Amino acid sequence: MQVLQILKSKKDDGVVTVMPEDSIADVARLLSARKIGAVVVSRDGKHIDGIVSERDLIREIGRHGGTCLSHPVSTVMSTKITSCCRTTTTTEVLEMMSAGGFRHMPVLSGDEMIGLISIRDVAAARVDELHMEKEALTGMIMGN
């Protein structure tokens, strides 16, 4: 299965982005309100400046306490971003996520962001794919 199928199946209305100067507190509120684990940091909503996850926020609070909540999110965002495209397979995405130790990956068309997928999205797609393969093999064995 390719990333394109994952994007088509997602129920959300696009990628949630924040500005680099938004505060850590604002981003924490957004993550909580939207019940999501990460947001893309982008000045224009199309190009990626970074990604910040709930783990990034917790680590920063653990290091500096509540005083960091007023700091800009640009101080904690990850800037080394691994991305994929529509034709990347679920297996390739899982391998990249596992090797890089991250759970969210932007999907690009050229240099513009068209989506964001999570390890949960990819795992669900992979389970669906395995289920379809099982059904096909069962059908072949049974002669259907």
C-alpha cells in the first residue's frame, strides 16, 4: 500500500501547522484540543520549518520547568525532517520511522507539504493490507 491511500482514508481536514514564534503553551493547548501528537512548524503552511511533538514539549518542561511555556516553539522543534511522497510504501515508511525514532512524517509533493501521517495511520494501513493478503491467500487455497 502507498501513502496516497493513507492520505485518502484520513478523516482530518489537512495538516495542523503553527508558526515558529508561537509559544510552547499555545502549541500544548492546540495538541490537547485537537487530540493529536504533533504539529508541523511552518511560516506559510506549505513548507516545513520543523515538527514539534508532545514528547518534545514534555522533555523541554522536564528540563526547564514551567518557565519554558512562554518560549517560542522554534526552540524545541525538530529541524532534521524525514519526509515521504505519495508513492512511498507503508513498509518503507515504517522502516524510516523505526530507523529515525519518530512517529510523524510529512508527505511532500515536490517541496510542498500535502499531508502528515503518523505511525498509527501506517500501522492501521498495514494491518488492512495484511488482512486483504490473508483473504486472497485463503481464497486461492479454498479454490474461490
